[in-house]
Amino acid sequence: MTRPRSCFPAAAARAIACRLLVQFTTMMQIEKVHPLQSGLVRLRRLSERRPGLSRESAFAFYPRIAWSLAANNMKLISTIWWMLKLKRRIERDPRRHAFMDQALMPVQDDDEDTLDLLTKTTGARASIAHQRKIDQLTHMPAG
């Protein structure tokens, strides 16, 4: 049985989102580089050294790089495994649909007065006051 064509774009989008989530979650800790500069295999060359440093021995360089590659990929695989276990645990939880976080809550009329994002800074308070003034001016009863 073939799946409908419309399933593939959603599955591809989920796969890309998962790959980016793993990449942005782990690469700073594993490779010590920005996630956009990382990859499954990070290419390093013996000749690429900082100015002033002597050239490293090939007998020391290549085993160290191989060990680093194996260790970093094992860390990456363990992170992916952990995320998959977490995903399965969430999917199997019978109360997963009842979960409600403040970010998932429906918008309330008093959010401007209660949310920290909108009450902690003077700029946010001024913006809310301006929006209320505009709302009053534009929704005034005619007459």
C-alpha cells in the first residue's frame, strides 16, 4: 500500500526539524563550534595550524583526529537516542493531551498586566499603554 503524496512533505519537514534540533542542541558541547559550522564529519588538515605553532607529527595528528571523530559521533548518537526515548515516552503518556504550559495557554484579556515579558521593562509598559490608547481612540463610540 502506498502512502498519499501529502504525507511526504510533512515527514520531510519533521526530519529536518529533528536534525536541526539535534545539531543545535549538541554541537556547541561536542565540537566547540557554532552549529552552522558543524557536521557529521569535521574536516581537519595537518597543515592547518595557527601561525607560530610548529607542524604536528602525522603519527600524533591522525590517531587523535580518528579518536575525536569516533568519540564525538558516539556523543551525537547517544543524544539522538536520548531524544528518541523522550519522544516515545511523551507519545505513550496518556495525559499528554492534558499538558498545559503558560506558553500554550489561550490568550487572556489581562495578559498585558500579568505576563513578565510585558511588565518588567519600561519599554514594554509604554508599548502596552500606547496600544491601549490607540485601541480607545479607534474604538470610541461615534457621537
